Amino acid sequence: MTATTPRSRTDLLRPDGSAVRVLVVDDEASLAELLSMALRYEGWQVHSAGDGAGALRQAREFRPDAVVLDMMLPDMDGLAVLGRLRRELPGVPVLFLTAKDAAKDAAEDRIAGLTAGGDDYVTKPFGLEEVVARLRGLIRRSGAAQARAESLLTVGDLTLDEDSHEVARGGESIHLTATEFELLRFLMRNPRRVLSKAQILDRVWSYDFGGQANVVELYISYLRRKIDAGRSPMIHTRRGAGYLIKPAEPAPTDRK
């Protein structure tokens, strides 16, 4: 399988504005984790299960917007899981996975899966980008999520364009590195909300960093120099809790 590059932003959201939910079902734990990691890079919520019973339990509790389902599971096959899923969640799109190498067997599985109500199909080994692209198409067509219509984030006099990567405060352009941009974007997507170091590490550095929380402090200091220098501060520290961004307090006026 090929590696995937983390996407820089979530461009699909549920109608209520929350993250898309995907259930990954595969009894190969390393593959399930790899798929889950790739989908979390998309900004989606991901749960996983290693067998059919676990998949059905997760589906009832998690209410996913899409399911990635292995055809071969230890307790029941994917078609049986699909039949029961359809009773629980009639409209949820399902992307089948198969490990069969023979073209004839794969074609037979594909026909069986699609006939049973599956929506799409990929054969192992596959590229993670392909799975993400297939899921994106299924989720869009199902109407479970909608594309983001607005790429401009605004907090007070600070603006960030997610498409052009332009940042400005008070109309003055600010140059950020790629990591600084990701950190600021995460803060601006959650204005007035305290984000912990662990949350920031997971979202900005994903699984590629060693988990050293001091890197968050370092990059917060970089952002402050560029965003807040010589201005009323927008980035704030909550001791023992994390960081938040909010509109700057108006400058005090002199009373005569």
C-alpha cells in the first residue's frame, strides 16, 4: 500500500457542522489502524472493529456516515454484515475490501458485494489515497455530508484563507511557515475554545511526531511573535489546560 499525505483541511462536514464519521472493519489490526490514520488525516472521526459483531455494535453506537468493510471476517462474512447493517442504517454507503488476488475471484466478490447492496469495492493491496477518494465520492453522493462553502476563517481582525494560505491581521499580510499555518488554522476553527497540547499535537502533527508537548509551546511562541507582536493579544494560555484564540480586547481609551 502506498502512503498518504495528510490533507490540510476538512472539506466535508456533516449538515450539523461536525466531522464526517467513518467505521473501518477489518480483522487485520495493522491495516485497520493504517486506514484509520489516513482517514483521521482527513479530519474525519473514525472508529474501527475487527469482526462482524463488533462492526454491528459500533454501527449502532457510532452511527457512521460511511463504512469500510472487509469481505472476510473471523465470525461472519462481509455480505452478512452488510445485510444486517442495511437494516440498522439503510442509507449508509459501504466500501468493500477484499484480499483475493485472482482476478476472477475478485470480480465474483465485486458482483456479489454490489448486488447485495454495497456501494463500491477495492482489492487489496490498494493505495490509501484511492480509499479516501472512493469514500469521499460515496459520502458526497449519499448526501451525508456537504462541501465547505467558505474557505475564509475570521476571528476578530485576523483572517486566514484556507485555499490561498493567505493570513492577515488588520489588513496587514502575515507570512507563516506550513506548520505555523496549520496550528493557527486549528486554533481559528475553534475560537474561544481551550485546546490542550495533546489535541494540538494530534491534529497538527498527527502521528508523525514523537509526542513531545514542548513543540506546541515553541510554535505557539512563534505564532505570537507574528500574530500578536505590537498588537492586543489574541492567542492566550490557560495554565494547565491549553491555548485558545479569541478577538483582541479593544484598546483602553484615555478618559479626560
